[in-house]
Amino acid sequence: MKAYMIAGVLLAMTAGAACAQPAPGKGGRGDANGDGKVTLAEFKAGRTAQMMRMDTDHDGKVSKAEFQAGMAARKARAPAAEGKGGDGSRMFGMLDGNGDGSLDKGELGKMAERRFGRMDADGDGVLTAAERQSAQGMMGGGR
């Protein structure tokens, strides 16, 4: 259950960014080299960077307050998310693996690895457009 909740919030926070259908000739969002596939390294880098944007004091970690502010901003941008979830306290606690009160790049990277593993349906180590689209459908769409 915990893993599904983490996956849900991660996908919600990124508004389906890694699941976006690629433009013709492009791999889509998350495909840094444009080869049409998203590797684990590309996925982790993109997801970690997205989450680290919440680090408003630029100390290299996302505090609980920063996380909650990021969640509130996301809800403000996505009217469909209104009323869903709380203030992010519970989710933050689940993501804070070492319990130090902040999310570092290592914790965010582990979260991205788990999500990538669930999205990589054929287990080949890359996400195709079809796998990203499938994951988007399972999580209720995106933007």
C-alpha cells in the first residue's frame, strides 16, 4: 500500500511529466538524449530535479514545510486535485526514509527507482512511450 501511495503522489506531483506522449521523432519528457526511450538514469535525474524545485532555501534538501508548500502550489495549479489528500504530512513521512525531517536527493532517487520499476512493464531497463502512456492511464491521466 505504501508503495502505491508513493507512486501516486510522485506521479501527481509531476503531473504526468514522465508519462507524456512523445512528439514525433522525440522521446518525450524525461528522454534527455532524444532516443525515444527513458532510461533509469534519465528518469531519476528528471524526477529528482522536479522534486528538488521545492527546495526554496537551496540547502540541498526538501523540508517538510517546503514539501507542504509544494503540495499546496500543485493543488492550486490542478483544480482536479482540490480536496484530494491532506497537507502532505503523511506522504512526507512515508518519503522521509531516514526520518531526519527532510528529503534529500538519495531519498528522492530511491523513490524514482521504485516508480521506474513499476512502470517498466517488460523489465528491459528503459521506458518506452507505450509504457509511459500505460502508467499515465493507470494513475488516472495526468494533465
